[in-house]
Amino acid sequence: MQDAPRFQSQSNTTHPAGWAASAAEARVPGSGGNATQPAAPGRVSGMSTPPTLLPLPQPGETPVRVLTVAGSDSGGGAGLQADLRTMALLGVHGCTAVTAVTVQNTLGVTGVHEVPAGTVAAQVRAVVYDIGVGAVKTGMLASTPIITALAEVFAELGIGKGSHVPLVLDPVAASVTGDPLFTGSAQNALTRSLFPLATLLTPNLDEVRLFTGIDVVDGATQREAARVLHGLGPRWVLVKGGHLRTSPVSTDVLFDGQEFTELSAARVPTTDDHGAGDCLGAATACALAHGWDVAAAVALGKDWATRCVGAAYPLGSGHGPVSPLWRLRG
């Protein structure tokens, strides 16, 4: 008989299913519960103000853990590689459940090899039962069998809306170059099986159009899309505005079913934006694993992603990656 899933705590003890860490207990060991958490998201100003960061663990202390369930990007710009970079530079131990191996560079995706659905679910179980996680973030899920298997294992382990571990669902449908990353049947499975489990859903505008049929062109249609997506089951929806390139600012709209909050940042003039969505979702998941509420976690994720876009660099002959390496400068 398998042991009960493990959930992280400040004292590094393990707890059976049914135990939920308080916000203070979920913070990183050694932080003393003093991580700065904004009271609520506002208008994020990007690089003009000091960043809000998560505390780094002391040497030898076990960090907060976050699991990314995503595809591998051989070019290193997006996917689980982007998630792990953000997690590491935010002081979080990143674990992975690989859903697919892509043949990919800065110019596009030329091949996708799916991992068997049972193996994807087994990776999640292996991590949760031994290591324990404070949050889960998904990326490319590739196929209907993988999505179905994940819905079952998330429900089994207490991951997602109303459960012990928050779930950030990034409904990755295409690469930055427009290459499709899953089929129409997978789209239906994602909407039916995983949207209702999501603590936070984080679509970009292309994904909004795919899932709702709404073409977001301004704030009103962005809010309309958020309402429709919230009706599909997630607890919170963040409709990202980065792809509305006619606007001088990048405004994301957060909706909890009752209230809208705008998070805006000046648009960075660059085409090197590969992995920006992964970066935002991973940073948000890290803050949630520290016990932050959703609104505050999203504010940190937006600020982090804005800074990473500002630090993006050219790579290869196509879209270069956004970069969290700016944090290494002090």
C-alpha cells in the first residue's frame, strides 16, 4: 500500500492527505515567515520599481517545491526548461513531469514525441508521494489521454481548486511561432477535465480565441472573455494581454467571478519573447507554494515576467528567450 501524499511545511515534516498548510507554514524554511506579500495586485510598473521577490532558502535548507507538468523545449526557451529557470532563480526546487519531447529551436517546432499518459501520471505520483509539492503548474499537455490521466491523478492526490495544492493551468495550444501543440479533441478534453480543477487559468489572447471564440481587441472584450472562461470552471482567470500588440501597454485582467483587477506594464519593444507565458505562470506558482493568495501571487508573476522580457536576449535566427538571469545581478 502506497504512503499518503506529502505536502510541504515550514518544518519540513510530512502530512497526510487532508492537511492544508497555512500561509505562514508554507513559506520557505529559514524565511521566518517574513516574505513580502503585496496586499493585492495593482498596476505593475515593470522595471521602474524594486522587484518583489520570494525569499531564498539558506544553504542546506529544503526549499519550497513546485511541480511543472510540461513539454521539453530542445531550444531551451520555453516549456519545462523555462519553468525550471524561473523556479531556480526564485529560490524554489522545481520538479518535473514530462509530457512530450519537442524537436524545436527559435524558428519553430518540427516534431513532437508524446510520453505515454500512464508515465506522465506516474511521474506526478512519484514526486508527490516522496518529495511533496506546494503548487503545480502545467504547460503543454499534448493529447487527450495525457489530459485525462492528469485529471484523474490530480483528483486522486488533492491537486487543484478546493484541494490541498493549487494548480496553475497554462492552456498551451501553440508555440510562439504558431505551430499547433495539440489537437481539437485535446482542446475539448482540457476544457472538460482540467479547467474545473484549475485554481488559476492563464490563457494568452490566441488561446482565448481558441477556447471561447472571442477576439480580444480592447478592455471590454478582454473582460468578456474572462467571464466566459470563468464559467468553464476555474476559480480564477488571468487573461493575458501581451499579444495585443497594438497597445502601448501590456494589460492582464484577473477575474475571480465577481471582481476584475488590471495589471499593466509598459510594453517592451522586442521580438525576443519566447517563454514569457511560462515565466509568468511558473513565478505565480512559486508564490502560491509560499502560501501567497492568488491575487498577490499573480502580481508577483506579472512583475517577474515583465522584468524577464526586459532582459530577453537574441538567440538563433528566430525568437530569443525571455530571461530571469537579471536576478543574478543583485
